Amino acid sequence: MLYNPTFKLCKLYPKTMKNKLRSFIFEELIFVADPKQFSDEDNLLEAGLDSMGIMRLIMFIEDSYGITLPDTEIEPDNVQTLNALDQWILKHKKA
């Protein structure tokens, strides 16, 4: 059987919005040795989230939550941490 990191991470993080983001980011976009040690305030950009990863993340968010994140708001302050992403999404879910 092949190693499946998705299975392991899904068991670690229940599917709240922030944890759904966390699972996607660490399964698809960034490799860290121990995702559990990565806090909600740790810098995703410094951890390796690049421009292509940001675009994939935005598509994932828009598809998952049925919102549109404006291109004019794609800036480091909104994607730098899990907390920043969470706040950005909540802002547009309320609108």
C-alpha cells in the first residue's frame, strides 16, 4: 500500500474551516516535517508557499466555500498565516 499523507493529516485535524485549510496546505502545497508543530501564526510564505501555491489555495478556498476572493486583495497580509487566511475568508463569507 502506498503512503497516503492525506489519510494521516485528516485524522490529525478535524474539518473546521481553519483545519480544512491546514490539511490542504500541508497535503498539497508545503512540506514540513511535522505539520502539527506549525502554528496558526507561523509564516506560510517563509515555509515555502509560492505564487503558484497561492493561486491553487485561492481556487481551493473559492470552490470549498462558494466565495470569490478579489484579485486586488491577493497580498502577503492576507495569505501569510493560517489566521490571516481565516480572517480573509470570514470577511467574504459575511459579505
